[in-house]
Amino acid sequence: MIVEEIMKTELTTLSKHHTIEEACRLMEAKRIRHLPIVDEDNLLVGLVTDRDIRDAMPSRYLYNPNQEVLKNTLESLMTTDLITCHPLDFVEEIAALFYEHSIGCLPIVKDQKLVGIVTETDLLHTLIALTGAHQPGSQIEVKVPNKGGMLNQVASIISARKANISSVLVYPYEKDEQYKILVFRVQTMNPISMIEDLKKAGFHVLWPNLPGVSS
């Protein structure tokens, strides 16, 4: 999946000459936490977040603390050293950027112009959609040797029961690098027959761990 498929393109932006007060009102009205700052050519020049605004405010215990601060322009607090990506980048790659840099959003730029934005909420929704977790079904986790052909073997056993596989995840088995874990999301509420078939074929089912059915 590429970024273009999940990014928001109906953008709310301001210029660096707008005031902090204007940004506060706009972010509250639109219920957004990230505000890209662009110039007259729609070139991305900065980013303001709700946290930036909170950090700029004096203590609430000071007398009438916010009036002067709110009159400052966004240029005084916007972040200009930005991490961006292209619409054709892969979602998996930008997810790594979110994790590595602890960021809450990622502006999407094409030909140096702002064309979209992706937030951590967008990524979470995408993960839910990719894994099929929002649909009724069951999850089956199988420990297999870390070698070629294992995914096909397990999937064939599940498919033989006419079950529809919503998604498949593969990750290393932490206790032993010679194994990996296959996670299947299957559109059935009763996976017992599939678990029995997998056990008969010699596979180690980690989940569901049903008494008398899987180990």
C-alpha cells in the first residue's frame, strides 16, 4: 500500500504571517492537532502542532498571560526542520519514520508542494484495515521453521476448510531465530476444525490455545 491511498488531501493550512490566536481558533474549529504552514505557492515552509502552542504559552497562574503571546506570528514557533515523504512511498516505510522519530504526523510533498498529510491516527486505521481486525473472525497463530514454503503449507490447510483468509502477518519467533510465527486472520468464528487439521499435519498452534485441541 502506498501513502497516496491513505493520506488526507483536504488540507487546512495557514501562512507564517498568521497569528497564534488564528491558529488556535482554526485548530479548535477543525478539531485538528497539526497545521501545515505554506507560502503563496503552496510550498511547505513549516508545521505547527497543538503541543507547539501549549509550550509557547506562559503559566496559567500569571495574570492575563496569553494576550501578548497570541499576537505573535506562527513564524515564531513553527517547526521548519521537517520530515516529509512522497505520495508513492510505502505505508510500511513511513510507519517506521513515525516510530523512529516519535512524530505525530507526516506532511506529504510532491514537487516541493504540499499535497497531503498522514497522522498517527491514519496509520492506526490502516493497520486495522490491513489486518482485518475490524471484521468478525478468528486469529490463528502457528509456529513454523524459518524456511521457505511454510506459509503456503499452512495457508493450504486453512483454505481446504473453505475458510476466507482476511490477512496474514509474519514475524520472528523471539526465543529462537530458527522459527517464525505466522498469524492468520480467518473469517470464521469457529476455527477448531482448522486447528485440528494443522495439528494433524504436525504444526505447532500457539493460538487459540484450546484445551485438548492445541498446545
